[in-house]
Amino acid sequence: MTAKKQIGFFEKYLTIWVALCIVGGIFIGSFAGETMQILSKMEIYNVNIPVAVLIWLMIYPMMLQIDFSSIKNVGKRPKGLILTLVVNWLIKPFTMAFFAWIFFSKIYGAFISPELAGEYIAGAILLGAAPCTAMVFVWSYLSDGDPTYTLVQVSVNDLIILVAFVPIVGLLLGITNITIPYNTLISSVIIYVVIPLVAGYLTSKTLIKKHGKQWFTNVFLPKLKPLSIFALLMTLILLFAFQGPNITNNPLIILLIAIPLIIQTYLIFFLTWFSGRKLKLPYAICSPSAMIGASNFFELAVAVAIALFGLESPAALVTVVGVLVEVPVMLSLVALSKRWRY
């Protein structure tokens, strides 16, 4: 009898940890306002140093998992990869921008000023333009996806992020009439994607050569994984320490932000899933393809939102809410995927 697959302890209860960080961050912000102001001013080229260190610790372990040598096998089964790339880069960013515009500018127009709506839209765009490159390994595993093909999809997406993220975000932010400093956006991608990607590649190559692939996969990576979750939670505490007044003055804002993000997630999953069925993809490829499209590289989105708009910005708050809603929504999609297994 095959053992039932289970999500790791930290990943399984990530929503609870995020909720606790929200409460803890708001509490800290209420009693340590001056200290938070000092931390918020520790910047170099609009990049907050404490947050940059935490996000680096968050992203670096994920980059260690990417094996770009697997890309050479992509030509054998290209349809799944093509579907993922079309959804991630030609559809998802634009549907996210559309839903954000509809909700924040129109439906919520009576509650939110145009300036505030613009920043909320910007945060949603940052989420929509960054396809998942880390947690998707968990979703693929739980839904019995093909791990090798998932690795190929993630590896190719990481390469495309390097060249496509900046122009897509710039285009969509321009459409929403938000002035964007391209130098800050480009430097954010270099700091939070290029450098940790190169560092992860060099580290994995060195350690595998010295200790072997089995030791690297079964010993080193599991020990490093909690560091990424810890850094994520510490980042959220900092974020909500600055967002405290915004939330306490308008406690419904979390729910209002979550609604379009949840709708977008389910839409992209169903679109990718039924397109994969139409293309006659095997279940083990169709399922992770839909998971990648539905989920987000929220670590990058949080980092760029902070760099572009600041720790206290509504845009940063949207990316944090993205973390809050993603885990329970994606777990529901894992269950749905397994129920629809073919």
C-alpha cells in the first residue's frame, strides 16, 4: 500500500503562521513605532536593507532546487511547457490586472480613493507577473505530478522571469497610469532573482561535486528549508508592523484585497486545466501546469513591491495578502485535481 503523501509541517500550517505574523506585526507596530521608522529608513537605492537580507534568505534556498540541466529534455514533451508559458506570460498578468482594476477602481470605488486603488492594482500586478517557482514543487508532489517535468517548467520560468518580468510589469503599471522607476524595478530583479539564482547554482554545483547528489537532496536541502519559511515569516512581521495603522483603521481591507486574488487563482487553474485536457496532456503534466499558473512567486512580488513603493505601501500589503490566501486556496485545488484525476 502506497503511503499517503503529506505536506511538511511548516508548509501545511503556513496560513496560520502568516495570520499570527499579521497579529504580531500589528502589535509590534503599535508599541514600537519609532523603532519601525528607523528600520524603514535603512535603505540603499530604495531597497530596504533588513527586508533585503530576509528576502534573500527566503529565496536563496528555493534557487538551490533548480536544475537547469533538465531543460535539455524539454523537446521530448513540449506541449505542457508551451501551455504553462502561454498562460503564465500571455494571459495571467493581464487577467490579474483586469480583475484588480475592476474591483479596486470600480466595485470598491466608493470605499477606496483613486490613488489608493492605483497602488492596490500595482501590488496585484506584481503578483500576477511572477509565476510560482518554489511552492509549486509542494503542490506538484501532493497532486502526484511528474516531478521531473515540473522541474523543467520551473527552470524555464525562472529564465523567462529574468527577461520578461520587468517589461510586463512596466507595461501594466504604465496602463494603470502609475509612474514606475525602471532602475528600481530592474535592480530588484537583479538583487532578488539573478544574484540568488547564480549563488544557488554555484552552491549546488559545488556541494554536489563534493558530497554527491543524494546527500545534497536528502540532507542539505531539508536542513535549509526551514530557513526560507522563517525568513518569510520575519518579513511578514516587519511588513505588518508598518501596515498596522492601515489595517486597524480599515479592518475589512484584507477581505477586500483577497476577493479578486482568489477569483484570479481559480480562473487560471480552470483555464490551464481544461486547456491541458483539450491538448490531451497526461494528468501528471496537466496538474502541475495548472498549479504553476494558479500560484505566484510571492517572494519576488513582496520584494519588488517594497523596493518600488515602500514597506508601508498598499502595494506591499496586497502582495502580503497574496501569501495569506495562496496556501488554503492551493490546497483546495490540490484536492480538486486529485478528485478529477484521469
